[in-house]
Amino acid sequence: RRIDSIMAEEKSKTKADSTYYFFKSTPAEIAKQYQPQRIDPDAAPPTQTARVAVNNSTGSTWNKMGTWEEKDYSKWACSRLKELLVDTECPAFSTGDLKISEVVKAEGMATILFLRGKRRVGFELNLKAKWKGKLDGKSVSGHVCIPSFDSDEWPDDIEIDITADKSDDAHDAARRYMRTARSSVMKQLKIFYDELHKK
């Protein structure tokens, strides 16, 4: 009896000192709420609220919920801008041929993003074109540079730089004429802008 009493006392002491036994057991009335329930195989499944598709603003047919989708139009954008800018003429020059002859650089990105039913068009492109012609019988040439054709800056902050390949009188006069071509270039860029937004 004496040994049994000592062992019981030690067991009780160990239990009290242990952190494992520090927290009280869950009350029986609360524990009943978490007892496993038998599943009836013949019972009807619980009803679920159907997900309603949102308007994805002409995204892909698989994207009914209007989740993230991005369409890349970069290749098309570079190709289309080359087509639009070539042969753009200088409106103030009527005594000869002075126009953009070639687009030597068209690079960057153009995308349409569909997110949560909203459609967002964005582009960031770098363009460089060559102009040439004749002025008073002399061949003249130069470049039209648009270093940042950006959707965030359209249309008010688009910078169009006109430079000449030489600094003689003929080239200086031609460059002044070509500055008036900015409005014609902007018209072509506006065509691109509208076409991209219709994609």
C-alpha cells in the first residue's frame, strides 16, 4: 500500500509539472459539436451558389470569369507602324519630293490586358525613320525619331525629333520644312492607336 501510494503521488506530481498537461481538456458539451457525422450516400449534396461570369470585354472564350489574360500585339504594332509612316509627306513642301522613305527602327511592346472584366491597352515603342528628297536640285536626307511612343504619354507628350544628315544650307532648309511633317506623323500614329484599341 505504501508503495502504491508513493507511485500515485509521483504520477500526479509529474502530470502537474508537465507542460503537456498544462491546458485543460475541451469541455464535453463543446467536444460534442465536433464529433464526426456519418455521411448518408443517398442524401442530396448541399447546394452551391453558382459563379456568375463577368463581362470580360472580348477576352478569350475560355476566360469567362474575366481573370488575368494578356494578349501580345508587339509584332503587329512594329509592322503596322512601318506601313503607316513610310511615304508620309511634308505638307509645307510643294516644290519637290520630301518625305519619309524608310522606317529603320520599330521596336518595343504593345499589349492588351484583360483583368476583372476590364480591358487595358498599353504600348511603349521606339521609332526611327529616314526622310529624304531634293531641295533646289540637291539631295537632302535626315531622320525622324520618336524615342518614346508611349500609351501613358499619348497624345500630348509624344516627342518627335527631326534631324538632318548634313549641316549645309540645303539640309538646314529641308529640316525646317520637315518639322511641319510632325502633324502628318501624328495623324499616322493616331491611326495606329485607333486600330490597336479595336483589337
